[in-house]
Amino acid sequence: MTCFCSTQTGTLMASLKLVPPTIALPPISMNLMAALSASLGLGASLGLSAALSANVAANANLSAMAALSAALQSSMGLGLAAALNVSAMASGKAQLAAAINGFNANSGAMLPSLSLLASLQLTLAPLALLAGLVLGLKATLGINLRAPGAIAALSAKLSANASANANLSAKVSLSATAALMAALGLKANATGALSANAMASGTAALTLGLPAIGNFNLLAALSAVLSLVAAIQLGLGVNMLAANASVALSAALSLLPLSALASLAASLNVSATANLAASAALNASAGLNLAGVVAANLSAVAAISMLLNAMVSGKLGLPAGSCGKPCPLALLQGVPPMPSLSVKTSS
């Protein structure tokens, strides 16, 4: 069974203190992402926020279930459907309880780093957005921003897509509900709805009776920073926790046409057509009976998913006792679970 390792946690906190100050970027990230998404007709596929309004309560729980399924897969090697199997339920609950107790036991040691985590969220966010833009353009348009002629190719794509936005509604065929159900391996039909309702009930049972996460603010800050670090490494190829992060970041940014991107963003004349089209898109799954999904109490799921993802991305999990030092699980063998530690922080 995996323990939220105190040794690994200490190593991570030390590494975060060494993250170099980020290089100032042109003010392109947020505005450029929104402008490019709308101009290229990507708003519906990237956000799906308009379609969410048709079935808000069901989609909120479906989204939580999809996130938990992905987190269980990355941390335990099994998706949500497998975790809800009768034979796996007890083991899954035990591992989740161990992860929560381990986090609670280490919260006191991490608490002095809360202000550092808050600062890192602000400084790393623009880089993560830029990394997302690099990845998004390559995945959707095949444009490598590091390659010569990237800006010219991007400008041409924007011009070609300008007239196509008026017909965007005809291209939107997958609603938010259907997309979320697909992430759970389900089809947006009556059979899929029955499975989703059963899965929601099972998820509520999986999380029922687990210890409370004592300091959610700390967990949220830790998870956010680790997500930003992961995004930057994926999109820009820079590990912000490495000793050479500053040099590597300078080299990576020198290959990107940042000034040209900023100028391009400023020149975009983005209409509201894409957003209007997305709002008018037919929600093909609006008639599904997802009453069981809506009724399920999944209030704890988001925090549990966040914890599991943080353990994976921060390499914070080790088999109990494997580091040679006492850890929450090693100390708790044969003993009832520790009570949850509750720590209040100023917001």
C-alpha cells in the first residue's frame, strides 16, 4: 500500500524553494488563447462551457467522476469502473484512506510553504498558459511555434477560419454531457445513462466514511503548483524543479516568437460568432435520465482526485516503510485510522 511519504514531501518542498523567477512574458497568454480559440472555432471543443448550462448538476458530477477515474488510473492503475467492483472496493477505500491520512500527517510540515505555493501559482501561470498554447496549436493545427514560418502559417490559418466560424454550429456534434460520459467509457444513450447512475452511486459509496482532508487550502495550492509545473514541462520541455531550470527556460523561450505572437493577438478581430454558435449547439444528451448522477453525494470526490494527482505528479507516494523511516502507514499498521487533522488558514 502506498504512503504519502514524509521524505519525498520534504524533498519536494526543498525543490519548490529553488524554482527560479520566471522571465517576463509579453502580455499574450490569456488574451491570445481566448482570441485564437474563437478565431479558429475551437471554443466549443476546448471549453464546452455553453453546453454545460443545459445539464449543470449532472455534468458537475459526471466531471467529478471522470476526474476521479483518471486519478485512480494514474495512481493505482485502475479506472473508476474497476475500482467500484465489489472485490476491489475495500482495497480502494483502504488506499484512499491511507493517502488522506498520510497527507493530514504531513500537513504541519508543509504548512510553512503555503505562501510559497501561492506565489508560485502566480509566477508559473503565464508559462503554463504559453505551454498550453504551444501544445494546442501543434495538436489542432499541426503548427510548431518553434519552427521557422510558424507565425505566417498561423496567420494564414486564422484568415482561412474567419469565414468558417459562421457555420460552426453545424460542426458541434458532441455535447458536454456526451463528452463527459465518453470519458467514463459510456455512450450517451439510455444504457449509458443507467450505467452512469450506477457508477455515481458506487462512487458515493467509495468515498463514504473516508477521513476528511484536514487542510484543503494547502492541498489545493500544492495541486495547482504541481499541475503548472507538469504543464510547463509538457509544453516547453522545461523541468522547473531541476537545478538548470533557469538556463533551460531561457533557451526554450528564445525559440518562440513571443513578440510576434503578442502582435498577432492584438490584431485579431474576434467576433462573438463562435460563442453564439456554441451556445446554440444542440445538446444531444439533454433528454437522458441522469437522476442518479444528480442525486449522488460526490462532494468529496474533487479533493480526493486532487490528492491522488498531487501524489503522482509530485512523486510523493512510496510503499509504506520503504524509505527506511517511520511514515503514517507504517505507524498505523494494526491500529484504527488516525482522526483527521483540521488546520485553518487565512485566505
